[in-house]
Amino acid sequence: MSDARNSLIEDFAQRQEAWYKGVAGVFARVHKKDVADVPLDAWRKLIKTTYDGIDVNPLYTRQDELPEAQVPGSFPYTRGAAGVDAATNSGWGVTESFGASATNAQVLSALENGTTDIVAYGDAPLADLLKGVLFQYAPVRLNAGENVKAQVAELYKLVDAEGATPARVELGASPLTSQVDGSASCDLDTAIELAKEATTRENTRAILVDGVAFSNQGGTYAQQIGFTLAAGVEYLRRLTDAGLTVEQALDQLSFRYAITDDQFGQIAKLRAARTLWARVAEIVGAPEKGSCPIHALTAPAMFSQRDAWVNMLRSTVSAFAAGVGGATDVEVLCFDWAIPGGLPGVSRTFAHRIARNTNLLLLEESHIGHVVDPAGGSYYVEQYTNQLIEKSWEVFQDVEAKGGFSAVFATGEITSKLEAGYEKIRDAIAHRVRKITAINEFPNLGEAPLPKDLRVEPTNVKRWAAQFEGLRNRSDDYFEVKGTRPQIALIPLGPLAKHNIRTGFASNLLASGGIEALNPGQVVPGTPEFAEAAKAASIVVICGTDQEYAASGAEALAALRELGVETVLLAGAEGTGVEADGYLNMKIDAAQTLSDLLEKLGA
């Protein structure tokens, strides 16, 4: 019997060339060129470059195949910490957080309905909150901030009273990474003391190396991994200086990463992070300790306040990526997390149930947890993982060469790099290169205004949607006073089939800034309908094809000037023969343009 893999290779070059020609043909049609004038490497125009400088090809083939990595559960754990047997490969944990306002009944109900891992945050009264929780089955993690010592003492009492070996207890001390985003934590000396005490207890880890802090401040994937590695290594140094062995120190650390809706990038990020920490463990002489818990959290930065229901979609992709990427457990934040107290009219029980069920649907109905390393063998994921490993290691080595995490953070360099990373994201969103559904693409302008007291930014998080939502807030304030949205009139030239693309583009763009587009349908200069459309707003946008602009654009512009229109914009690029006051197209800084338009409209 012939090897199917080898038989594909025989005509691979011909198949690849056929694809090149196919892509060239598409380019020829789009740009109205003869296909003979389009080079075969036109496909390279489809390459996308990540914020870390990694080129992502439009297609990955056998040519990109890499040597097969070690089996899951084996060093360096690229393909997952769990092995291939049913006992260790049971998917990921379903994590849910409970604070001081939560009740014991809510905790027990969550455990009965699918939650497996508990996070107790703030000053939650643990004796009451965790009553009836069986620690031998349910891993528990603290997020107690500065009050961690008191909460740890209380938790230890509860665990000891049960008299069984706990599944996993984590104290959640995160002094190094917490200083990055300003989140609360104990100091480093306290964390070290907690770790020393934790070594005397079974399945207990004291320190959380929290990569979420870097994500919250806009860090790129390589920065999130590299800086987290640097913090982890500093903890190792401090722990061993305090008398712990390397093995004991490694056993005191766990990691947490924020996972966005960039599916493949996040899968690669977790694989790369796991691989590199195993490499660190190997370098310090304990490769067998190279695997540790890696928690995943749906990234706070990606949550929107407007049309919060769309966050369910983002969270589903995020949870899928975290699970496939091999996270130990996944916490899905409530879809209305970014709104203080949640979306008005939505019960907390419903919001928590939806978050929990997002995980459960992936685990119990899609059965993703029963598949060993689902992403393994993907040419794209394997390549991306390796490239991200290289970029992340460079970040880590740079920090180490300059004296380690604390030394470099003290200089402000880490903060500056995170700010630069965030600016890349913000700029891409502002230019609508990076799409955020319901925010800079397909906004719901008919959505009920968000009450002013709920338009509060979550602390310690640079949300992606914040800039555009700030525009929507201005529109809401205008609506409250005027009873209407800020409005801009469209001047569609030519029949519907010709102007529809640009009227649709302009309406969508304006709505993302809270501006209502008034579309009268096709209008012709010199007619009463044209004059009526022109007088509907102080700012108008001419919309049509380039051919229509050449035919009647100048006439329309002159007519609008005669009618006294204050500002005339054109949907399209410059160079069409229509000397407008501004241009709306895919290359503009949409956020700044919309802000300027709102100001002109008095919003």
C-alpha cells in the first residue's frame, strides 16, 4: 500500500503553482489587469504581520511542516501537560470567581452545575463561602490582594478540617506582576514567606505569575510570555535564596494568561508559554518540574460595554482557544463584566450561567476535552508556535541581560514597551484594521443609551473598545439634550446598485461614532429632492462610484456649496476630481475623524 502522505508530495509543486496562478487571477480581476501582468508571487500581498513582527501566510502547506513534537504530557509540554491516557486527559477545569457578596448557596450551586475550580477574591468570608466544598475534588485559588495572609490562614483551617489531600490549593500572591497593572497584592517578602510555608503542605502553590497584567496593559503576545518568564525566574531566584530547593521553588509557581478572541494566536501563545517555562526548568536543572498549572482567563481588554451581548461570541472563541491550547482551567468572565454591576435588567444568575455554560458546551457537547492536542499537526499553529517561542525568548533574554524583571521594571522600560504595544492595538482599532464587532464595525445605534453612572472604565485595564465607546458616550449625551442623535446627511449619486456600497460604508462608519446617517436614496443635483437632502444636516457625505464622481461629482459639489452646506465630505479617496472638505475611506484614522465630526456637530 502506498503512503498517502508521500503520494501528495509527488505533484506538490504543480498544485502549489496552480494556487499561485489562482491567486494571481483574482488579483487581475480585482485590479482590472491582464493576468499575464500579475506576478505569481502576488499572494505575498496577503501576508499579515502580527504586532510581534511575525508574518502570517494566507495558506500553510506541507512545505511548512515541522518535525513532530514530543507526545502530550512529555517535556517540553508543547502539546499539553496532560498525557494521552483517559485519567489525565479529561479536558480543562471550569473556573468561577466568588467575592464578598457571593453566598455559599451560589458556590455550591455552581459546583453542582458544572464549575470545577473556585477562585475566592477580595475579603470573601471563606468559612461561610466555602462551607461544604470538598477540597479534595475542587481546586481553590485565592485572589485576596493585600489581605492574603489572613485569607490564607482561614483557608488552611478549612482544608485541614477536611482531613483529606486537597486537589490543588493556590494562594495567588502576585507581587511582581501586580505592580504592572496596579492590581492589589501582598509584597514580595510576604509572598516568599507564604511559599516557604506552602512547601510543607500537599498540593499547595503560593505564587501566581500573572500574565493577565501584561495583557491588560496592551502587551503583545511575545511580551506577555517573555515578561511573565522574567517574573517567574525572579521568583525562582528569590525562593532559592530563601532556602528552597529548585524543585521546591518550581512547585510554588503557577501561571495565568489572558486569552482573546484571536483563536490561533492564543492557541500558539499557550503552547509557546508552556514550552518556554519547561526550558527554564531544564536550564535550572529540574526538567521534570517543567510543567505547572496554566490558568486562562477570557481577556478583560476585549470586553465591550456597548452591545455587551457580543461579548458572548468573543468569550466562546476565547474559551475554545484556551482549551485547545492546553490551559489547566478556563475562567469565562460574565458577558457584561465591563459594566459595573452588570447590564441593567440582566440577572447575575443568568450572566454567570451563560459564562459557565460556555465552557461546558465546549467540554460536554463538543467533546473538545476528549481530544488530545487538537491543534497538533496544524502547519499554521505549529509554525506560529515556533516563531512565537523565538520572539518571546528574545524578550525574556533582553530583560535578563539588563538585570532581571524588577531592575528593568524600575527603569520604566517594561511600562514603555507595554504602552507601545497598546498603541499598536489602539491605532489598528482606530483605523478599523482590527475589527471589533458592534464597536468599530456593525454598531447598533438603536441600542438604549448606557446610563452615565455605568460608563466607568474597569480599573487596571486598557479596553480595546474604550476610544470608540467614548464617542458613543458623547452621542448619548447629545441625545439626552436634543432628543436626536448627531446627524450627517448622505448624498447618494447614481442608482442604488452603484451608490449602495459607499452609502453602506459611510453609514456603518458614522454609526461607530454615534452619528446617524440620513439616507434619502438617489438624488440628482438641481432637483428639490437634492436640495432637501442637502439641508437635512450641516455636514453631508457624497456617495457613489468613482465613475459617478467623474460624471456628476463636481456638479453635486458645486450645488451643495450654493445651498450653503457647511462641510462636504466624500466617501472614497482623493483624486476623483471632487475637491471635498474631507474623505471617508478605509485608510483614515476613523476614531479621530469621528471625534472631529462630533465636535463640529456640537456633541
